[in-house]
Amino acid sequence: MAVASRSKVVPVRPKQAAPSARSRPPQRRRKPKTLSRQEQPLDLIDSRSPQFPNWLILLMAFRKLSTPILMVTVLGILPLYAWRVNTQQSWGTQYSKLEKLQRDQRDWLTRNEERKFQISENLESNPAGFVPKSSKTTVFFKPAPVRPAQPVPPQRTGITHIDVAPIGY
């Protein structure tokens, strides 16, 4: 792995406004006063673009790539989550309907069996007009003789078909 080199920094003095030729007569150039290194007002300008460490460059590239991927993932998962919640609610509603139907069925069967029991108790205690079931009391009927099938006459309707093309639509 290559080591990133430090950029060279070139000191630059701030620009001073040039004297106007009309306002001042030309003067003799003065020798600048020498200041110590700490007192000199220098602006530091980088001669090249700034160099970032490799780990920072990789981190910025990862951020640029991961943000759209994250957005697409979130937008893809939201409908799935909504569908799952809706499915669970639907299952819960249908299951409660099923439980109610099963409860109603049990109640109906219980009432039906109670009625059968009451009828049988009434018949045993008071058999007024009821004949017990036996082979002597069973009535058998002979089936009617088979009749031949008769053809059905065609039905006539008052509609006549005319083979004329339609004028237009």
C-alpha cells in the first residue's frame, strides 16, 4: 500500500492594493520591515487539491453506495411489512369467525339432541296415537308400471328469422 505524501504548502503574502497613479505621485520603494516568523501575516495555500487518507476515501465511497441501497431496501420492505400485517389481521378475523361458527354448530347439535331426547321421553310416557315401528306396521307400495316415453312436440314461436344485414351501428 502506498503511503500518501503530504502536499507542499506555499506561503503567500496577501495582496495589497496598488497605489493609483493619479492620486499619488510615484514614491521611492521602501524596504519591507522584517518581521519575525510568528508575526508574519501569511495565508497558506495548498498547491494541489487536498489529500485524504485512504480509509476516509473508502468510507466516503461506502456512504455514497450504501445510501441508495438502503433507500431501495427500505422501500422494498415496507410493502412486504404492510402485506404481512394485513394478512395477520385477516387471519385473525377469519379465525374468530371460524370459532363462532364452531360454537354455533355445537349449540345447534346440543339443542337438536335435546329435542330428540324430549320427543323420545314424551313417546315413552304418553304413546297416544303412535304405533311402534315393526314389520307388521310397515306399509309397502308396489311401484307403478313403467310408461313409454312420448316425444315432445316442437314449440313454435311467433318470431321469424330474416336474413338481412344490419344497416349500421
